[in-house]
Amino acid sequence: MTDLIYVNGGTPLNGSITVRGAKNFVSKAMVAALLGETPSELRNVPDIRDVHVVSGLLELHGVKVDYDVKAGVLKLDPSNVETAHMADIDAHAGASRIPILFCGPLLHRLGGCRIGDRPIDFHLSILRQFGAVVDKRENGIFLSAPNGLKGTKIELPYPSVGATEQLLMTAVRAEGITELSNAAVEPEILDLINVLQKMGAIITVRTDRVIRIEGVPVLKGYSHTALADRIEAASWASAALATRGDIFVKGATQPEMTAFLNTFRKVGGEFEIQDDGIRFFHPGGELKPIVLETDVHPGFMTDWQQPLVVALTQATGLSIVHETVYENRFGFTDALNGMGAQIQVYKECLGGTECRFGQRNFHHSAVIAGPTPLVARDIVVPDLRGGFSHLIAALAAEGRSSVKGIQLIDRGYENFMGKLEALGAKFEMA
């Protein structure tokens, strides 16, 4: 794939595209297959870079991986799990933090785990509470469980998705009962719990963000269809709004997107929910400004914020967005301002409530004034979500933009170039 495209903007996106399984779930379900004594099958798997990275890491650990890309079906056989060389893990994973999630399952299967030196202190603290011994060496980190892993009680300071996933995949085969308070309860977490229950785990999710896991000695493989990617679905919805288009997102589902759908309607977008997907469209007329605060589920997802901000540059009036989940998520607005948007970022908590970033010197609130016509510019993609937002801006802008670094978008958006083509976008590959 080329890393540079030229986008001729100003044309509404119209047509139909398909989203498959959620990036934030599929990679974790793949790791969960390590816990089973028999093969697993995962369906609705998207052809994205993260899936290939995790497939390679699993193969390094002796898992037989069979991926039918066209059908979106992964078969994972962990019968011959083995220790991998740390250098191979680092070379394959790059900066990804996925290897740390291997440690719980590998401690159960092999009694040990080796990973590179990544910033994962919080994950290591969780593993220590289960009884893992962490040995930080010059060339990386070695974990062992000489007395096995034991159930524990943990309260998270913040409902972190990654920490909740780590704890679930460690607790299911730990001896005794584990109780996690202030857990993340995102749809992707609940689908991971579905997978683990199919494997034989005993997990109770309470209404007060407490998850209780009764450890079992053995788990089997699973057969599961991944839930749809609500981030990709919302990204295309925002693209429809920003370009005054009409996009049917096949595979999108309502229950996981309730907060987004409410906000989309408040801004002035329209949608129709069908059995096999959701149609998102700009109904004409002016878009409305909003006050928005991101939050953990069931609030407005942080990953929905960036693409929607592009659409808010076309709303009449002042919109306020308060980011409470990630501390520095407004860097992408610099490029939008360069295209003619009027976005100011602030260190103060603007909107409803004070959050944990309010006293920590982070630019985590934004005021967007609109409508402002966007004009073409040369853009460099900063990251996955910011990159897709820049792409939406280029599609909405008048003129020819160059977008460099689009391979980053390939991490989480399956065949997005083909989807752009299907929606009538005008672009050329360098």
C-alpha cells in the first residue's frame, strides 16, 4: 500500500460499505485462545494490521494460525504453546502493548512469560497481585509463577479497558475467586467475557462495575462471531455528516452505538437503523453546535470524538468538547486549523464536570466555531484515529490535499481505500 494519497475534496460520500469485527475486541479474543486446551474459531475478523501482528505473535508462541481473509475466519490451535524469543517478540510487535496481554495466559500454560521493556508498570502490578514474580532484566522483563496464580481483590483507580482485559485473562484460570472493582464495561469487554464463558470461565458482571471471576483449572477453545466495530461505523457516519453525504454502514449495530446515535441526531444528522446495518446521512440544512463530554462506556466514546469534531467545524455556532478519557487528544486539531477551521484548545475543564486532567496541565478541552469552509492542505497523519479524521477533513475540503502516512490508518480500518472508492471519493495514489 502507498503511504501517500491525493484527495480531491468537496464531493459528498454516497454509497454502502461494510464494517466487520471490532479491532479493540478481535486482538484480545485472539490472545484468549491461548488459555484453551483445544482449538478456537473466531469469525467476522477484519483484515487489518493489528490482526496480522497478533497472528505473528501467536505463531511465535507455537500457536497454529489459519486465517481465511475473504471469509473473515480465524482458526487458532494452541496445542503446542511454547516460549518465544524476546528479540522476535520485539521485532514483530514494535511499539504495540499487546505482548503484555500474553502474560496471564502464558503464566497459566507455561509458568513463565518474557516480554520487551515496555511502559507497562500498571499491568505488572496486577500480575504481581496474582502472585507472579516480575524480574526486570537488562534485556527485558521475565515473569514467572512458581506457586501458581491465585485469585485476588483489585480496585482500579480508573475503569481502564487494558487493565480490565489483563485481569480477566489472568483471573479465569487463577486458583480461587477474583473481584475487580471499578472495571471497564465497554461492549468489547463484555464480548471478551462472552468468549471466556464459552471457554468454561465463570464470570459475573454486576451493575456497580464489579466483575467477579471464579477461577477454573482448565478452559477449552471457543467458537465466536465478533461484535461489529463501533469506532469504524461512527467514523464513516461522521464522514457522511462532514461531506453532506449518505452512507449505509452494513454490519453496524444500534446497542453499542446508543450514545453516538443520540449525539449524531443532536448535531443534525439523521440515521435509519435496519436489520443489517445503519444508514447515516446529512438531511440538508444547518448542523447544530453541541456541548459534548467523552466518558467511559456507556458515555460518549473517546474514539468517536475526533471524526465528529471535523463535522462540528460545519455546525453553526460554538461547540464545546471536553475530553475526559485521554489527556492529549486534540493535537489533530492543528491540521484542521491549517485547513480553515477555528478550534481553540484549553487546559481547563470546559463543559459539565471537572475531570482528572483538570489540574494536570493537559490541553483536554476544545471550542469549535463554525461553520468554517475547509480548504485543501498537505497533511501528515499523526495516528490512527487522528489520521482518519484528517482524511475526512480532506474529503470535505475544497481543492486537492495530500495525505501522507495513511498506512497508520490501515491498523484499524479494513480496506479503507476500497471503501472510499465505493463511496465515490475522488483520490489518487502517489
